[in-house]
Amino acid sequence: MLRAARFAAQLDFEVDASLLAAMRKNAGEIMRISRERWVEEMDKLLVTKHPEKGLQVLADSYLLKFMFPELWLQIGYDQNSGSLWTRDFDSF
């Protein structure tokens, strides 16, 4: 599931809706994966040309909810000039 997000960022493509649905259904299973593996995949995702795409896949698939609950809480948060989620992307 993490690789799908990384490949979306690395190769600049949209994840298929059926794959995204399967990722949502199994998002909680990410807790069975070692944190070292998370770090390895996130490191690769964050240095791509489109890290925002990978992060959006993590959000859309609900993986973000389990991996980074602090970021998950930012989604939809309105602070006058847009959500913190969108403004964080601008900082990349």
C-alpha cells in the first residue's frame, strides 16, 4: 500500500479507484508493518518530484490516519485561508 503511494508520487499517476478502495478497506493493516519499512518508503516518497501526490494517496486511502494521526486531523481544518492540509503542501 505504501508503494502505491510512492509510485504515484514518483511516476506522477493517479491510483485506480478499485485499488484505492482496497487500500481503504485494509488501511488498518499498516500497523502490522515495521516502522522501519514505513520510514524507508516515506523517505523515497518525499524526495520525488510530486510528493504531494503520494501524500494525497495516503490521505485518500486512510493510511495517513494510522501512520500520522496528527496530519490526519489537519484534513478539513479551516483556518480562514484554506485548510492546513493544503497550506502544508505549499511549503513543499
